[in-house]
Amino acid sequence: MTRQVCINKKARHFCLLLAALPFCAFAQSDADNLQVLTTDAQTWEMPIDGIGRILLGEESFSLNDANETALRTFRYDEVEKISFRLTTSGISLPVHFQENLRLETSDSHLRVYGLDGETPTPVEVYDAAGRRVAQASLTSGGQLNIAAFTAGAYILKAAGQTLKFKVQ
């Protein structure tokens, strides 16, 4: 039996775009940019200081310049990943928001989707008492052995997100 856990994509994008506002305000360099990766593997990139306003709609969001001209509109369901790159005092700081984090469990394995497909991401699993019961570095589709887990609720932390899953 396979079970999936998925957070509402529209709500997740709304939160990510709200998080983007402070980044836009502190952009100080032409190297500071926003990058959006779409589900069809297309990349859109622009300097953060060129974004004047982010408009959130029911089905999409728009990035506008200071003159309220739409630079690009994205449907929530077409966005795979949103990334920011900020440069402060000559130090480059990449900030990534990975989309579509979801879990599938079987009787013996937990598979994690939506992580970076190239660079392993640290993944931690905690039991209901808050004890770390597993950790690994996984790429998207990677799996953890949960055969020894007792029945109950667990928390997975990865890529800045927290998801709950159950073992029966």
C-alpha cells in the first residue's frame, strides 16, 4: 500500500512569495537575482532589484516592475522551484525554495520526492517524542528504510520543510 503526503501547492507558493519580499527589499547588487524553474524544465531569471511588486492571484502570481508592468506571470501549478541569490559585502548567499516535496511510504521504505535531483539534501526523521530516529542525505526519489519503525506518527525535515507521515 502506498500513501502520499502533499502540501497544497498554491498555499506553499503563497508562503514562498511572501518570503521573497524581504529579499527584494535588501537586493543591493546586479548579481542578486530571482530564478524560477518551471515543471517543464524552463528557467526564468531576473535581477531582484527589477521586481517592484509581486501580485498574488487565485491561480497565478505576477512579478511586476516598478511601473506596474507585468514582467512574467506564473501559474502556481507550473512552478517547480524558486531560488534567490543575494550578495552582501562580496559574499554570495544562495537561497533555494524547493517545491513539490512529497512522501510515499510502503511497509518498509519512505521515498522522498521533490528534493534536488543532483545534490544530496540532508533528511531527518523524528518520532512523536521528538527523538531523531533516522537521518540521511538523499536526492529526489531517494528512500529511507523504515521497516524497523514502530507504528505511529513521524516528522520528516528536509529542504526547509517539515512533513508528517504515519507508519502502521
